[in-house]
Amino acid sequence: EAGVAQSPRYKIIEKRQSVAFWCNPISGHATLYWYQQILGQGPKLLIQFQNNGVVDDSQLPKDRFSAERLKGVDSTLKIQPAKLEDSAVYLCASSPRWGENTEAFFGQGTRLTVV
Amino acid sequence: EDQVTQSPEALRLQEGESSSLNCSYTVSGLRGLFWYRQDPGKGPEFLFTLYSAGEEKEKERLKATLTKKESFLHITAPKPEDSATYLCAVRDNNNDMRFGAGTRLTVKP
């Protein structure tokens, strides 16, 4: 079974620039999460999708972050404009539909450095 | 709001020296508590799910237990390859999975 795919693996941008991350979840998984993991900290939940609908985006800084999941499969997370404090690893995870309370599977993450 | 607190932040053990990691939580409607292992530069890797107080799960040198307020990850006779960051997460009634800060474990040969 193919795992969660994320790209790019690494990205370096200057502050005030924009950046986008892509995630392809495990086939058939309805739930998709985006997390931000700052060095030395645990993953912080940014947004949860159920199919192509947003379940929870209360932790997403909506003035600069946006996310979408068209057709309930792939997802993109965008930052515009980036700040120095956005430097982190952005992790995507997926799990089967809500009623199946199983673990979430993670991708390798995208490491973002804002200079 | 859901809170997950892990302790200690870091733990250094000699090979063969058993110990426990703690995860305490407050959550609105616990649907599951998850333990993950994370190696540097990689995404978290699933270890265990616990659903109700009193439940226990084992895998090789690891054993996870759950009470109504906390979970423990017991490591018996660890080896250097067990060195990693161990993360605890809770899933609530909204299907959100929230993580603690992790415990960074180092096992010296």
C-alpha cells in the first residue's frame, strides 16, 4: 500500500514570499490532517478535512495560511506571505473515514526555511 | 481545549535500563490515545492505539497502558535502536488528533 506522499521535501524562501505544499493521502482515506512541527516541538494541528469539507481549522492562521482539498483527494497548504516564524516541518496525515477510529498515517513532511 | 502533556522532555538511558514515559491528557470525549515514534527527518510512525482505561498493548520492548487521565509507555531493556522521539496524541469527539511535545529518548550502548 502506498503511503502518504508530500512534496516538495525541502523549501527555502525569503520572508514575505508565498509557498505551497502538496499532499496525496493514502487511497480511500477520507480524513486528511495538516500539522506544523517546529523544531523540538510536537506536531500542531492546523486543519482537518473530511473528504473535501473542513471539519476544524480553528488553529489555522487564516490571515496568511489557506488550505484546500478539491475532489476529496489531494490537498494543498499555502502560506502567503511567509514570516520567519513559519520555519517548520509541515506534515500531512490521513486516516480512514470518521467512523473508523484508527491511526493516522504520516508523510515525510516538507521542511520550510524562511530567511 | 484538549491538552496533552508529556514527560520527561528528554530521557537518557543505558542499554538494558528500563524506564517509563508519561502522557497526561485532558480531552472532550476521548476516542483514542495514540503513541507514535519519530526519527529525525521523518514523519511520525504509528506504535499503539488505546481506547479505554485499563487497556494495555505490547510490541517487542514497548508496552503502553491507559488510565482515565494518563498513559504510560514502558520500555523494557532498551537498545540503542530505540533512540527516537516518542509522541502521544489524543483523538477527540471532533475527530481532531492533538499531540504532546514528545519525549526525546537516547539509549547509550
